Amino acid sequence: MKKIIVFFLLFLIAGTLLAGSRPKEVSLMIKGFELNPFYSQRAAWARLNAWGTGKVQGREFVWLAWTNTDGLVTFDLSLLLPKEVEKKIQNLKDQYGRSYEVYPLILEERKCSCIATSNDWLDVKTDKKFNPVKIYIKKLKKTGLNLELKEFLK
């Protein structure tokens, strides 16, 4: 019986530590995404993919990445991007010549940025499983936007 109690307490402590590993802002972004009726009550779907931290021009932020029905990878940032970085991102092109989009997003009554990248990753020929978020993190780094992946979401 003591072993069961000790195991339960260890499980409870481990769960508490793991649950607390995400910044509060990321948890709020995830909750907002999950409660958004645009995604849950339509024929099209969107799925959370990953979250992480970032830095641009000395300012730190968190981000949340998701994909939609068409495979478009989108990053929601917790800050409003500087205009010069925004323009560099809009100048990026996918393998079909389509530009990335940056548009404002309102999170917790403050303006933030959203980056819609591409779905060209669907045409990548590989035998290995991979996550497209990593591809776009690498491409966005060229613009001065430094993103670090912290956790894949299921």
C-alpha cells in the first residue's frame, strides 16, 4: 500500500511539474485557439503543432504554430513585429513563388503578429517523418526572427 501511495505522489508531482513547464502566455494562447469557434465549428479544421520562444531586435516573445486543412503553417506571436522585419518576411517566397503573409492579431486586448507561411512542405519527398514547423523556423531566421522550438503539441 505504501508503494502505491508513493507512486501516486510521484506521479502527481511529476504531472504538476510538467504542467507548469509552459509559460502562462502560451497556455492562454492555446486556450484561445481551442475556444475559437472559427476552427471548431466549421468544415475546415486547424490543429496545434508546436510552441516556442523567440527574439527579434532584442525583444523576447512566445509563439504558437498551427496548421489548417490545406497544410498552411501559421505562427501566432505574442508581440507585434517591427515593420522592417515584417517586410523581410513578406519578401520570403515558397518554392512556387508565393509570398508569406504577416497580419495583426489581437491577443488579450493587445496587438500581436501572425505569420502565414506556406504549404509547400507537402511536396517534400522524403522517407522520414518530419515536422514542417522546423522548416519554416529555419527560413524565418533569415529575416532576423529567431525562433526556438520548445514543444510539439498533439
